[in-house]
Amino acid sequence: MAKLFYSVSGEGRGHATRAATMIEELRRDHEIVVYAPDLGYELLRRIYGGSEVEVRQVPGIPHVYTRRNRMAPMRTGWNILKSFMRSPITVRCFQKHIERDAPDLVITDFEPVLPRAAKRCGVPFVSLTHQHFLKVSDLSALPAGLRRHAWLCSKLVDLCYQGQADTIVSSFYFPPLKPGWRDVTQVGVLLRPEILNARPEVGDHLVVYLRRFASPEVMRAIEASGRDVHIYGLGARPGPGRLKFHAVDPDRFVEHLATCEALVSTAGNQLVGEALYLGKPVLAFPEPGQKEQYINGHYLQASGAGSVCEMDQVMPATILNFLKSWETFRSKIDRGRLCGNQAALGAIRRNIPQVGAAPALAVPPRERVAA
């Protein structure tokens, strides 16, 4: 049994969801300590509180949003800069943890401090992220503005950490690799057991996931679909007509997602990948100011499995036209590469001393159409 440190970045749930998927497999054979900030810490603490998996909280980098619900790049950038200025103190703290607990391997999901401490202590670390696609991928197919943004963000990726023993990139899309990065492991989305075990059906309701970006115009457009709509991310409250607002509940969310007609959501890599794996076309609204989500949206639309619309341009016709093209979108979903669990686990295990036996390959769930 090896001892693993696993650190997670991000203010939302996507990174933590990826980490939980890997932890569930790795905890069978190894001792694991997890480091996470903000919502990721709360989610992982709820999952693993009282278990043999220890969850420790680390400082996060909060994103700042304007009154118009757009990410404020200058103020968010200032938070990032302050975090880097404080990082020597955090690195020293992590070094003490490493020296005391002696992990055999560090795994990081775009968290910048623990890998720096591991490097100083001579402990190998593996990078398992979505964001590294910005660094390793040939993104020449993107529009010019998104290419420029991707280039700038790739420099931030370099600032976070370098020198990993392995680079694993998890995504629902697979752009070609740049020359010189052929040893990167490209894998699909990391799918939690609830998704793998779900039994997809084609129902007559929609699932909506939005995080603070929900104007009355967006809600009216969604209501015009004429379907029951289960809305997550905006809190539980009474809704008008057929709109049903739910509190965060992972089990109920998966049940609604597996049996819906389609997903309407922000363009985060994790959720879009989960929906596509379950055979659900996606209408994505990239969060204003989140250029990475615009890149995700570009590849979603290029795949033919969904559509993209600016949040402030959503109209009833947007939803209705998306639903009219549902059959076409659904026919373009290629589920074969979307589950990246086994490939990611294989890459991690290559770097762990005394590797345990690999689990059986996950079998995609069969799909049935509701009568």
C-alpha cells in the first residue's frame, strides 16, 4: 500500500468531482490524503468525513464577478497574484506535511502549491487536469480570439507547476497534441460511479445547471420549452409554471440527468462530458468572461453533439430550435472515448510503487427509450 497526496484546485465542483472519481478507485489499495479549497473541500469532506480518506482544507483563489454576472478579470487576476505572493508560506507548510507523512506520490488537479512542495522534497508528482489541454494541444482550429486567450492561459499553466512525472489531460474533446508533447496521456471525462451505474432513458424533461448566471430572460426562454425543467445551482425555491428549482443533491441530479431529454448548462468540461456520456445533447451557455468555457463550447459545437449560445442572447427560439435539432445532435454523440477512468488510473498506477491490480473495465450503460 502506497501513501498518496491528492490536491485539487477550483472554486466549483468540477475538480472535486474528478478527484472523487479517482479517489474511489485508488483508496482500495492505497492510503490517501486530499487537499482542496472552498466548495471542493466541502464536497469532499461530506463524501469522506469519517472514512480512512483524510481531507484537509487549503486556501483557494476566489473568482470575482461584476454586478452583471461577468467574471472580473482584473480583480480575479489580483486574487491570483496575491495567492502567488503568499505561496512561499503555503509551500513551506506543505513541505512539513510531506516530511512528516512521507507520501510516495503526489497527484494534483491544477493545484499549484503541493506539487512545488513535492518537487522541493524530491517526491514525484503527476498532473491530472483538464486545463493542461491549453498547454499541450494544437488549438489552431479555434477562432483567433480564443487562440490568443489559450496562448496566454498556457503561460499561467506553466506558472502553476512544471516537472511532473506524467501529464494526464481529461476532456470530452481530443484536439491533436503539439509536437513535443506526444507522451501526454489524453483521456475522456472522469466519471463517478453514479454516472457509470445510471440507466439512461430519453424522458420529456430538461435539466438545467447554472451558477449565478440566470437572468429573468434566460428563465423565460427555458420555460418556453413547454417541458418540465429541473434546475440546479440556483438554490431550492418555488418556481413559476413547470420550472422546479432544486438544492444541490448529487443523487437526484444524476437521476434527473439520466432520464432527461437534454441538458442546458454552463460549458464546464466535467458536466458536459457526463451528459454526453449519458447520451444527452447539450445546449451550453459559457459563463461570461470564462474564456475556457467558450473553448469548451467551440469543441462541443464542432462535435455536432450540441449547441452554444451567449448568455445574454438567449431567447425562447434558442431553446426551441435546439430541441427541434435534438435527433441530429444525439446522433453525433460518440460515447466510445468519453469515459477516461481506466486510462487515467493506468497512468497514475505507472507512477505508484507496488501497484495494485487494475479494476475491470467499465461497461457503458445500455440505453432505453421511455415509452
